[in-house]
Amino acid sequence: MAYGAGTYALAGGLGSLAAGGGFAAGVSGAFAAVPVVGWIALAAMAIDYLSGGNLFGTAAKPTGNTTQNVLIGQEGASVQNQYETKKKEAFFGGNSYSWKDFAATDD
């Protein structure tokens, strides 16, 4: 989108220059055609990308930490496997960690 808008602005500036109206007049007219909301969204996406997902947050991803608990009780033994996930909270809220259970294998 931004590449297309920049190309459109450059073409408008060159067309205005050729018509005798001036390069700046053509470029400013081309950029006025793009809605303000689009520029705000583009700026927000750029901030989110450059900050590593701190503006909108990220999805939970495994960190590589795992644990295995063996519980022995009157009913017998049971095994509980867990792995840790990390995600970034939205609006620069920091990191959030959680443990997720997963099924034990027969191995």
C-alpha cells in the first residue's frame, strides 16, 4: 500500500512538473488523496513492527521450558507434563508467561 501510494505521488509530481504546475503541488495533491485513517494505520503498523509487537501484542509462543511432575497418591501414580509460553501484552504492557498442560506419551 505505501509503495503504491509513493509511486502514485511521484507520478503526480512529475505530471504536475511537466504541466508547469510544480513538482511539490503534484506530490501534495497525490498524498491528499490517501485518507488520514490509512496514514494512521500505516504509522501504527510501523511502530508495532519496529517495537517487536509491543503496540498490538503477540501470540503466545513456547519458550522451550518444560516440566514433568509425577504424582503418587492412594489411587496410584500419574504424570503431568507442562510447557511454558510467552507473549507480549498490548500497549507496551510487558511480557506474560503461562504454563500449558499437554498429554503424556506412552514412552
